[in-house]
Amino acid sequence: MTRAAAPDILTKTASGRTLLFTLEAGNVIPPHRHAHAQVTIAVLSGEVEVTTAEVRTLNGGEVLTHAGDAEVSMHARQDSRVLVCLLNE
């Protein structure tokens, strides 16, 4: 497993950020938190295993939301594109 490359920052405002990850199969985003933010993870293509309080596999077109104070990590099972929206609370 290889750590994922830094995302493209699509927007950055006082109210949050929108990030686009282009992941290769096997790439990981290690456990981390986004304190005081609401997080939306949208898998645009591919297959990504997302670990929060539980493990879920998301395929292209699927979306997951969670509180940024909780830990999250991702593991690309296939080449994938993932949009992450962070909205500050």
C-alpha cells in the first residue's frame, strides 16, 4: 500500500474546502480527522474502502457523510476518483 498523492484543491473558502483525489489501486489515505467540519465523501469512479466507526466499500456514484471529529481513512481497491467536501461547523 502506498500513501495517496496530495489532492487537487478545487475550492478553499472560509466555510470549507473541496478536494479531488485521484487514487491508484492500493493507495491509502491514513487515519485522520477534520475537527469541526462535516465531511462528505463522494466516489466518482472506482472502488474505495472507507473506514470510520465502521468499514464500508463505496463504488462510483456512492456518497458517505460523517462528522469530521471522528477518524476516517480510505483505501483504493481500484483506480478511483474521490471528491471530498469539508464544511466548517
